[in-house]
Amino acid sequence: MQLQLVRVSMMGHSTQGMVHVAMGRIARSELEKLVSPVVVEDDNLLLGPSSAVPGRHRALRARYWGRQPSAKLNQELARPDGPPLCVVLPPTVSGLLSFCRICASGVERRRLLFVIDLRPGFTVPSPPGHDPAEEAYFDVAEALRGNPPMKQCSELEIALAATLWKLWCRRSPVALARFCASGSAFHPQLANLGRYLAGHFPRQAGGRLSLSRFDELLLRQLSREWLTSTRVFTNAVRENLGLHAWLAHMGDLYVPKRLLEWARHGQGRIVECEERPERPSEMSRWSFRWHPGGEAILDALPSLQDAPPVSIGGAVAYDAAHPWVCRLDAAGTPYLSRPGAAPASDRPA
């Protein structure tokens, strides 16, 4: 019965020969029980650099992860022509970004695009403060058993998604922040994506510079005692003070990655690290603590050079050569601008 989901004819186009795109390996294993062929997007585009140029994007992602993610999907997107693509879309921010990348390729290759929304009608609450809404848990197998509808994407939807991808890949994050702040009519996760983006950039209030929202939440978990990444992660979940919402989008392995960047950036001047190579897990292999006096960075960021840079899309946070800061508009919504820019000149409409 479930195969009827993909063997119907929509808008006069047979969908039986479609290539289906699953977001994540769990989704792929469930989808392969129903249809073929299936290619998987196993890359979390919320982390690390991206490019609107496909070849450069693949190189950047391979360098970031130390392997080539989404290899079969990339091969499929590079085909000069091919059958329609059907994206099985979860209600996540990373799923939105992957969908936008696929749409950008679809525009270039003139391929038909369909989408199966695993949570039709899903809405994202707008949380108070600076943090994104926590990623909602959902069961892929259960969602597919619910026979979610499939629809052909309109040219306008594809064009908007492709534009969003190009904005994500720009060196300047300002236009993307404005696009995300314009509302969630295009996609319910749009405002959430804007909060996520802004939270990686250092903040400016008046003339005072401070850490990004994410770095502040992460570093506040440290103490003068050695803590493994597992302890940092479990403490964040237990305390429920904001960091857990970020890690739901980023994954637990980002904790040791970012803390190692801090420890290596200042040669231990702010954060110290200790390796226990006999422990195979990245979450327990490294322990971290404050260097004496390092806690002062929670009160003020002396300069952008005092923090390790963060690549996100086409932009780089804490980049002294191309600086961007996070500020709050009159409604308390985070947005991005040049340091020292007049508030009204960069505030999203």
C-alpha cells in the first residue's frame, strides 16, 4: 500500500522513475523499504563552510569532514539531465538547507522537483531570547506510514529555495539574516535558521563586544576542574538553559570540536585541554577546563582575534578582515550587521 505514495501521477508526470532523496541514513534505510533508487544527504550543512559553486562546495565539505559526504547525491545532482527528484523532507533546519541546495541544482539542471513533507502543517514556536527553537523529534518510519502527501514544487518555490541557498553561501551574512527575518511564509523553519545563523557571530551592544551566543553558552559549562565533552553535553541537557537547543541542531560531537578550537587558538590561554588517547570516543578522549583568568572572556571579548573563527555557510564569524556582529532590533530579534553600523541602517524590515 505504501508504494502508492510514489506510483501515482501528478501534474501529468509519472513519478515511478523518480530518484528519491532521503535526509539522513535512518531515513534512507526506511525509504529503501518502499522505493528505489534512493540517495542520501548525510551532511549537516549547518556546520562548516559551503559554496554556491558545486565543485567548490564538494571540496569544502570533504575538507571539513575529512571525507566526501553525500557522494551519491552529489553525483545525481551533477547529471546534465535526469529523472525528477523527490525530496523526503523532515521538519528540521538542516533539512531546509539541504532542500535549498537541491533546488539550486534543480534550477541549473532544469529538473522537476517533488517533495514529500514528513510533517505537513508543522509549525515552529518562536522561543524568547536569542536561541533557536529546539529541533523536534519525529519517527521517520511512523511518518512514512502516515502516507504523507507528495506535491510538485512550483517554479516560485524552487526559485525562492535556490535564492536562500545562494544567500547562505555569501561571504556577507546580512542579506540572509534579513531574508530569514522577513517571516516564515516560505518555510516554517526560516526564522529558526536566522536565529541559528546570528547566534554564531560575536555580539555588539553599544561599544561593547562579547562572545557569540553559542560560545557563551558552551564556555559557561567549563570550570577549573577537568570536564569531558560527555559531561559538558549531559550538563547542558540537564540544566536546560539554552545550549541543549543548539546541540540538538549541531550534534554532540560539535562540543569537543569547538572546545578544541578554543584550546588550540590561544595555546591554552583561555581554555586548556588534556588528551587521553586510550579512550576511543571523541566525547571522552578530551577533557577541558578554564585556564586561570580565562573566564574573563565571558564578560567581554577584547578583540575578534581572541576567539577562534567559525565558518558557517559562506561567512566566517570572528573574522577580523571581514567582521560581522550580532545585534538586537527593537523587538529583541537578533540580526547581523557591520560593527558600529547605525542600528536603523541594518535592521531587518
